[in-house]
Amino acid sequence: MKRLKRILCTFVAMLTVSLAANAGDNYAHDASALPVAAKTTLQKNFKSKVSLVKVDKDFGRISEYEVIMTDGSEITFDKDGNWKEVEVNISKSVPTGFIPTGVSNYVKANQKGKKVVGIEKKKDGYEVELNNGVEMRFDKQGNFIRYEK
């Protein structure tokens, strides 16, 4: 019986901590909630306006910003305003400012006529998605590593 009570108390405590950790997300309908670096990146690379900003918080601290533009583009920034991921509509291309030269050159040479519709920064490089559904991995210098499945 003691063991069951201990397990139940542990479960309730974990549930409470989990709910408290997720309870602080905020939303804004303009770029005012973003750090300066994120605002600058958006102004420099996108013509459309910010439609929605979700400020994700973990344990009361900002962990990232998820931005949706009026044209449907989605950009994720870290807590300091550095971009982490960019996704655009399949009929558009990710702005060139997000794509390393090596990645751009590889796509032009090996996937003629295809557009980059998604790019994500990883610890060891970049993951890129094209408008034909092909996904590729590149290292930090923009050198091709492999095709993803």
C-alpha cells in the first residue's frame, strides 16, 4: 500500500510539473514579441507581414519563437532570435539568405529546377527539403552528405 501511495504521489507531482512547464506559452499578432535579431531577419528576408508569433516557454523561460507569416511561411527562432528552421509554401522558395552557398550550388547542379522549401539547422549541419519531396543532409560548411529517406 505504501508503495502504491508513493507511485501515485510521484505521478501527481510529475503531472503538476509538466502542466506548469507548458502553461506559459504566449501569442502575439505582430513582431513586437520577437528579439531584435529575429525582427531584422524577417525584415531582410520576407516581404509578407507577421501573422502570428507563438512564444514557447519551458519552465517559465522562453525556449523558442514560432512565427507564421501572412504568406504561410513558418520560421522558428531560438530564444536569442537566431533562426532554426524555415518552411515555405511548395510554390515558393526559402529566401537565399538562409541557404548556404554550398547547399545552393549542390541543388542547382544535382536537382535542376527544384526549389528549397524547407531548411533546418542541426548540430552537425543542415537538413534541406525540396519541392519534389526530396530531403538531403549537408554539413556545417554546406557540403552534401546524403539523401534522407
